[in-house]
Amino acid sequence: MSKILSPEVRLSDTTVGLLSLTPECIHNLVKKEPIAEIYNVEQTPFARGKFASVRKCTHKITKVEYAAKFIRKRRRSMDQMQDILHEAAVLYLAQKSERIVGLHEIYETPHEMVLVLEMVPDGELQRLVDIQDGIPEQDTRSYMKQILEALAFLHDHNITHLDLKPQNILLTKDNNIKLCDFGISRVVNDVVEVKEIIGTPDYVAPEVLSYEPISLATDMWSVGVLAYVLLSSHSPFAGDNKQETFLNISQCNFSFHEDLFGHISSQAKDFIQSCLVTDPSLRLSVHECLSHAWLSTAPPPSPKPNNFNLSSSSCYICTSNQSCCHQPPTKPQPLLLPDRGILC
């Protein structure tokens, strides 16, 4: 297990694959004073999940902006501190990776833990998928290479993300990516065997549905789904309901529809097919993906247009701040692939 540890990070529970920070590290990292004494925290979250919300906060002295993730310490009367500290430990360990969102510090309140994270200004990759109705293949190659670089760091430390999707991939101002949200990530290796029904329905691997052991290869299935979604803005396995979606996944029932993939290269399709294999042992590994012909010569992402701002409230197409033909006033753009939540 020494491969996955730093002096401050250790495996806390071999039965569920959770990491923890050493007591000394927690003492130095977790602040007890009210976060409002140090930061101006916006009251309205810009992102929200079932048990967490993310608010913009600005350091009162440095004026640097951060994203403050408020996580409840108890859910349905169950203590969640072990899971929260696991996420913090993964982020702490990942400080060496430029492809993973940075952890600045942590605050503790009576009812919540607050992870103060690097602010990644241009929002979720999902929004870019929606705006462009799919991402051009050259840009998709660039994004996928960077996503796999982030994933390679995790896998080299025996950590599987388990929730890879465009909503958990953030865009920087220079159009690079940062991977985020490690709340359901797990450590897996020969010592740790994890069986859990976790993930997002459209992206979850067959072995999760059949309650078989999770492995690093579980992420590689999601990589195949992710590439399909970025290229087409459609899910390869989506059914009319969860049960139909799960059946499609279990049977690996998908196709490259001509109207969606007629213009996509054979190398891209081969990449996707090499990840979407029912037997986890036959999927490409993260490093094999990076060496695949589709990605090995991937260019840097194309610069976004000067007037293209995902975090802006203006129209994404004509940049108008008023009502226009491209979007209804005051309403966000609908998601083509809504996040249907964690399976459990």
C-alpha cells in the first residue's frame, strides 16, 4: 500500500477503500474559526448536489476567488466525516497534478465541512457540450487527453474516481480541464476489494450493476462513455428509464448512429469500442488510452472565442444580456444529459 501514500495520507478503511489524513495534517489544514471571518462568501450557491453546495468566496485580504464546497457532516442521521476526510485526502494527495482541482484549506462548522477549492472560472464541460451540441473531434481529442492525464495520476495511486462525467470536468480560462468531485472515489488494489452500487446511471460500468468488485477498469468504461458523449452530445446507453439504461449497459448495447458519427474518424470509434468492453480485464488501461493512435498526437485545445464565457449570464451565441431568439429570458440552457444522481 505504500505506493498510494504520502507522509500525510493513509488508508483508513480497507473494507471500503477510504483514505484519511494524519491527525497532524488535519490540525494544520482544518480551520475552526468561522469562514466568514476570512472570506466574503456568496449566499447563493452556483452549484448544488444532494448533500453539498458550492459557493463563490473571496479572500478578504488577497481578494483571490475560491469555490467553497459546503458538505453536511451528517446525512439521514449517519455520520459522514470519514467520507468527507477521504475526499479531502484525495485532493491533498492530488496537489501535484495540474489536471485536478486544487485544495486550498478546510473549515469546520457545527454542521458542515467546507472545502475551499481552486476557482475554475469557465464552468462545467457539460455546458460546452450543450452549447455546441457536441464538441468537434479535434477539441474532444484534446480534452480527453487531459482528462486521462488527470485519471492517470489517480490510477497510479490506485484511486478510482467512479463518477467521470462532463459535470465533474471544469474548464479554465485558457480552455484546459480540471477534474473535480472525488466524493465517491475509492482506493482499489489487491488488498482492498470494493463492491458498491455507486455512480451516475448513464456512465456506470456493468460490474457496478452486477455488484462485482470495482477496479481501475471501472473508470475506463466511463472514459468510453465520456468520449461518446463529448463527440455526439448523446449517451450511448440511454433508455426511456433507468431499468432500460441499465439493461443496455449490461448487454453493451450501443451503436454509432450515422447521423451522429458519420463524420467521426474510425480511430475515435475504435477508442470508444476499446473502452466499452463488458469484461473489465479487456478494456484499455489509462496509459494504453493515452498511447492510443486517436490521442497520442492530440493537439492543445483550441482557444475559446473572446466573447465566449461559460460563466456569463449573457446569451452564449450572440452575447446579448437581454431576451433573444437563442434562449428564453432568465432560464438556463436545458441539459441534454441531465445528471440523474447517484445510484444508491
